[in-house]
Amino acid sequence: MTETRAPAGLRTSGRRLWQAVVSSYELAEHERALLIEACRTLDLLDRLDTEVRRDGPVIQTPQGLRAHPAAVEARQQRLTYGRLLAALRLPDDDTGDQPASSGRPQRRGGARGFYSLPGGAS
């Protein structure tokens, strides 16, 4: 059995996600790396949310009102978090089925499709 203890440095949300996944699934080393990054991203989202709640979603700058930088970063981190979870390809439930939302298995390829060498060489 593999180690299920959460990596050092994770906060509450990250540890909770870690335990939920490793207690339910056996992960390969590359999947563990993806999960660690997802946990760290979730912890970062918590910290960014704390800043936005403290200061509000809009802040006053010398150039006028602007979106809080933490809110802008949180939007990017949510995208990253979703992509990390999707890359893990965890089943939807205890049946082991792949996520039903797509209706088809995940395609293996680059984020923008498959890449090939210039000039048609494979």
C-alpha cells in the first residue's frame, strides 16, 4: 500500500482533498504529482479568497477602481485547479465509471490538440 499521509505544507483544504482522493483510489506516481499540485492550488485559492473577502472584489488604485489582483489570480487558479482535477481522470462514483459529463473517454493530446513536427514529419 502506498503512503497516504498528506505532503508537508498543505493546509486544511489541501489536506482534506488529499485524504479524500488517496483513501479512495490507488494513484500512480504521476497522478500523485497532479494531486499534490491540485491540493496546493486549492490552498492558494483559500488564501486568495481571504484577501478578496478582506478588501472586497474591487480596490482603489492611483489609476482608479480596479479588480482586486487576488480576484484576478483566483480566476486563473480556478482554471488550473479544474484542469488538474480533469487530468487525474477520477471516476464519478464508486462504480468506477469515467466522468459522465463528457460522455466519452478523455482524449490524450495537448491542450490544443495533437502536435506534430513541421513539414508533416511524424
